Amino acid sequence: MSAEATLTASATAAPRTATVRVADARVHYDRAGSGPALVLVHGTGSGGSAVNWSRLLPRFTGERTVITPDLSGTERTEDGGGPLTVEGLAAQVIAVIEDADAGPVDLLGFSMGAPVSAAVAALRPDLVRRLVLVAGWAHTDSDEYLRNLFTLWKQLGTSDPAAFGRAVAMTGFSRGFLNAIGREQVELLIPNMPPTPGTLRHVDLDTRIDIRDLLPRIQAETLVIGCTRDITVPVENSRALHAAICGSRYAEIDAGHVAFFEKEDEFVRLVHEFVPVP
């Protein structure tokens, strides 16, 4: 599958777009498919759900209603442009679930979307039936690797946009995957997450993540998925999330940060097994 294909929504998914007002934000979200609701929360990047989820939608929409919010910082959602918070983005996901009249839902968050989804489950347990956290983390400031990586992204985003894109691609995928797809396809990955103002707002939030106080409040059945070759958010962070969420299950995929691109079938199987259609 080429990098270009990751940005092309499946025609069979027939997404329906809606908006909901949350504080100063007008949050866009899409619905596709039919059946029990699965909400997918994107990670860092102003491309939002289209970049993260369009390739996967056909794997879930055959038996589920898949809801994909585009949170503040993405190109589709307008707001006042201020600093983002986990709680603020969680409020947007909550509003989308309520506006779609979809709760309780199965909720999956990737990367930055993982702490946001964890916060949703902690703050509104009535809205979340099952929770899946992929390549996430609980706190940044006391983790010197994460703090320095996201600080480097912020600096490159303002000083060298081309280097920013290359650095994000190099840390987003494993060495084996990059070598397997070859130079032409690797070069196509570079522009997928440009350092737009929205992307840099996400990165700024990444430097300030701390949901440790919320984790004990999670009541939903939870699966944490770590990525063993993750250079962006090392797998130890997923293991720590699992340890901090009482009764959670844990699985690992031998892939880089964007595991659902590298090992799509394995990722989809794990999700389907954990969130079977009732």
C-alpha cells in the first residue's frame, strides 16, 4: 500500500459529517458504517483522522458505526487557537459521542489520542464500554526521552519544516518497515505531517501530557497496545500505562509507532478480539 493510499478514504465507507460546538471550537466528526459505535481518536498532526484512519475504516465499518472526531489543532476544526489541554480535547470527544447519541461506545486512541481517550474514560465512565490505548503514554515532563523528542519537534517545526517531516517519519516507523517499502515510498511519507500551526499546537500539548491522576478512575475494560520498535513513544510507556490501569489487558505488536500501517492485519485482529460486536 503506498503512502498516498493512506490519505484516501474508502468510497464504501460513505462517511457522514457533522459538527458540534465545544467551548470556542466547532468540532467536525465523521460517521461511517452501521452497528455498535467505535470511536477512533487520532494522534498528533493537523491532518487528523484522515491521515490516521482512512486506510482502516473498511476493516471496521462492515459491522460497526465508526466515529472519527477531528480535534482542535486539525484542519477541519476551528477554535480560538489557544494552548491545548488533555481535558479540553477529552471534552470534545465527549461532546461528539453525546451529539452522535452513540454512548456507551468502544473508544480507541492512538498516540496523543491515547491519553485523551484515557481521560474520556476516567471523566465519563458512562460513555465508554471498552477502551483501547495504542502507543500512548501517561506523562512527559519526568521522561527525559519524551521531553527532549517533543522539544526537538517543536524547534524543527519552526526552524526547519523539511527536517521536521523527515524526523517525524523516521521516528514514526521502524527501520525494517522503511527499508521494506523503499526510498520512493519513504519520501512520500515525509509530507504526511507538515509542521502547521495546528500540528505544533499538538506537539506543544505532547510536551505537557500528565494523566497519572486520572488513570485510577478508569472503569472500562481496557486493552493497552505497545509497539516494540516504537522510537516516538518507547514501548516502556505502554507497559507503564498497563500497570497503572487496574485490570487492564496488554498486547504488543512488533512494529514502530504507527503499528496499524506496519502490521495492519495484526492490529485489526487485536481490536476485533477485544471489542467484539455484541
